[in-house]
Amino acid sequence: MQFEELYETFFVRVYNYARYRCETDTEAEDLTACIFEKLYRKFNSYNADKSPIEAWIFTIAHSVTVDFSRRKKIRSWFSFTPQQEENLPMDDNPARTLERTSLEEELQAALEVLTSQERELINLHYYQRLKQTDIAAITGLSQSNVGVLLHRAVKKLKFKLGNEL
Amino acid sequence: MKYKNKLNTVLESGFQPSTTTKERVRMVLERKLTCHAPRRFQWALAVGSLLVLLGIGLYVRQPHPVELLGPSALHATNIYVAQNFGECGPRGLESQPDYIHFQ
């Protein structure tokens, strides 16, 4: 598989991984670019015998996202913009906001009540349809811990959004 | 059951990136891959800059005149100060609040 093919095949999935983790579309685009940059640099070291390509991609995506969040936190210390303004819901791109479907609105509302880690697990489990063993390998958590965290996240969603959904 | 299905539908739906999003990410990626300086180079640049700054700092710093004097010259200076600014010699001057003992 060439990198161009990988980009075309996995763009939507990687973008969604980033989008589940980020507050805004713009940030998700930045993070997606960072993930693909790392994938490009590591592309020659991928060994298909060792792990399936999905696990490899999302392991890299996980590590890039951790770095990205850390850098974002450091940047926010030196930022003149108040923290509350930075965390406003994703209205930074009005054109994109208009395009958004009602299902996307509901998904965004659901994600807002979850922590970053819970969002990642929800994405990997529900959207990427990965098994809990794969998720554990990607995130570095134990399989039972993944199960517990997923259960808690869904419970939280039911409790918070029960009336809205 | 119906509620659970609805929740699953929402969580599984995902976000649909527009074609402009895809193109924008591609452009950012291309820029990163072509223009971005290698990380090792950035580290080398940072460490090099620090060393240059340190060198400039050491070069600019002027030694205090007293640092240039040897022990015998310091002793002579103490005696000179005592003789010119006090009547009791160096020992008597040590009790004075503004006495400076060069070392």
C-alpha cells in the first residue's frame, strides 16, 4: 500500500478519531494533519506481520494526540485568550456549522459530557468498531479497564442526555 | 431497547468531513512535509543558540578590579585603607560599620 492510498482510505476514520477528541473542527484538522505527518514518517517501518494496519494507525494517532494535548496545554499557559473562550463549542467555522446534520449535532452534544479519554474509547469502540483487546493495546490500558471506562461513559451519556435523545 | 439503539446510532454516526476539509488537511500536510525543519535540527539550533548566548555573557562580563589583585596586593590595600581612613589600623577599623575588608 502506498501512502497516498492510505491517506484516501483512512482519511475519514482518522479525521473522526481527531474530531471525537477535539473541541473544534479547526483543531481536528490540525490534529489530523499531525497524525498523517507521523504516519508518513513512520510509513516505511510498518510491518504487516506484526499488527493490522488499523491498530498501527490508531496507536500512532493515540501518541500524536497525547503530544498534541500536552502542547495545547503548554500553549494555553502563554495564551492571552481566556481559557473559557478557547473552549467554546465548535462555532469557529460558520460554513461548517451550517453543513452539520442533526445527527452530528446530537453526537457533538453527547461528546461534550465526556472526558477526552472517554471520547477516544467511544470513538474506537463505536465508530471504528475495534475490539476491546485492540483498544487496550492502542491506549495502553488493560482490557478490563477499557470495558469499565466504556460502561461508565455510556452510563454518563444516558444520565446526561436521557431527555435530549 | 429503542433508546439504546438511538444512542448507538448517534455514537456510530461520526462526523462527515467536507471535501474542503480534506483538501485543507492535505495542504497542511504537504506544507509540513516539505517545509518543516527536522526535529534534530531544531534541537541543535536551540542548544547552539544557548551556547552562543552563554559565550557572549562570559565575554561581556568584566572582572571586578579586586579579582585582579593577588593576596599580597590585597593585604597592602587593606593596610592602605586602614592608614588613610582610620587611626587604629586594620583591626580597629573592622569594628567600624563601613569598613571594607578586601579578600
